[in-house]
Amino acid sequence: RTVYVNGEYLPETEAKVSIFDRGFLMADAVYEVTSVLDGKLIDFHGHAVRLARSLTELDMQQPCSESELLEIHRELVKRNNIEEGLVYLQVTRGSDGDRDFVFPPEDVKPTLVLFTQNKPGLADNPAAKKGAKIISIEDIRWGRRDIKTTQLLYPSMGKMMAKAAGCDDAWMVEDGYVTEGTSNNAYFVKNGKIVTRPLSNEILHGITRKAVLRLAAEAQMEIEERLFTIDEAKEADEAFTTSASAFVMPVVEIDGVKLGDGTPGPIAKRLREIYLEESR
Ligand code: PDD
């Protein structure tokens, strides 16, 4: 793979970041994942806007302009021949060569790293035809989940808990209400109405969420943004998640309870179709 580090395109084995980098030592870093279909970036502008917001919220410098970022994304997609896959981008606060809780001075430049992940068959993912089995776990993450930081240890542990239970993913629950999935936004459907948690500091403002809700509204589907419990989701007709890496993923089981007949529901399937059609 050819990767990008601070202005240079390099073979992945030659790419280097300091061991003192705050991204490494303190998870002082934000990231974006943008999908690629037919060699084209999906919703690049949305990801660029959210990245700028994450950086601003953390008082971190913007590493470069949106058009420069677009150029780097396109160059990596081209150099790595990505037809279907992902572009991962990370910005860290960099380092002045030591470990310190205090942020480094202004003249310390942020670290910018990008790499691609080749995923042939991403759009035609067989997992989406089966649907995902979900467990629920307590949400014990920090309170600024709207900032896309690389503090992914707990979501990663949640995924492992799901695997250990023979499932695919976990939905997190706080004060009795579902926040989101480990790396996706969460929805259920009851009597034709799509229910999802409203935007706040408690969840990531998904780029795919925004697109899917717009497409659902255009298709005259009913949408309600409100808090919901895991028990409500278990009694739903169907459920699904959205993310840049899995688009719309039907959910067929929650905590061992089958939703409907235990196969992907019509609304989740339709939204996946519409989203993929519209994106390509
Ligand atoms: N995750 N919620 C969380 C906690 C996420 O990590 C993500 C994305 C989403 C969906 O956001 P979007 O639709 O913009 O991808 C919601 C990425 C894909 C990841 O961590 O790989």
C-alpha cells in the first residue's frame, strides 16, 4: 500500500510517526472514514466538515484545506487502485518530543496520516443479506461522542463482547436509552415508523445517518427522532444501523430476541438499496 504521512506518499513500511506523538500516547487524535464505491469517494464534503468541527472542538489546528484533503484522498484511491473500500484519515496534535499533559506550543504541527483499505464486495456484502445480531452493553464512554476521537478501546471491547456471545456488534445503553452502536448509528422500525436518537453530544453525528434520513424522508417514510430503550427496539418490527463502512446494515436480533421473522426487514433493505443507488 501507498500511504500518506505529513505531506509525503510512501510505501506503508516506510511511514513513520514519533513514539511521542500525542495520538499514540494520549489518544489526542481525531479521524474520519470515507467509503469508496466504483473508485469514487462517498460524501467527502460531509466528512471534511465533520473533521473540521472535531478539530475545532479540541482546539487542534486544521492540517490543510478541504481541497488539499480531497486531493490526497483521490491520489491514494488512484495509487492503490481502490474500486471499493475505505479511506482512513487521522489527525493528531503531534508532539514536541516528550510526554506532557499540557498541549504542545502552537508551532508544533499536527500529524496527518491517511491510508486506504481495499474491500472488494463492500456494497454487495453478504453480511447485509443475513443481517446483524446485536447485544446491548452499558455505554461507559466519555461525554463528547460527537467528536470523532480515536478513543476506541471501549467500542472495541464491546465488539469483542458481541463476538464472545456469538453476535456481530453491540448497541450501547446509557440511563436506559440506546445511544449508538460501537461504530454506527442505531435505528428501529415499528409500524412503518423509523425511530432514532436525536443528535447531541451523546452520539456521533453520522454522515450516513444524515444521508439516510434525507432519503427516507424523500421516500415518504415516517421518521421520529427521540430517545428509545433497548426493550422498545426488541419489540420492533425491524432494526438497522448506518455507517460509512457498512452503509445500511439490517439488525435481525437483539439480546437473543428475534425481530420480526429474524431476517432483514423491508425498510432496512429498501434504505440500503436507495442509499447505494444514490451514492454511486
Ligand atoms: N465509525 N457512531 C460511531 C460511534 C461511529 O464510530 C461511527 C462511524 C458512526 C457512523 O458515522 P458515519 O455514518 O459518519 O460513518 C456512528 C467509523 C465508520 C469507524 O469507526 O470505522
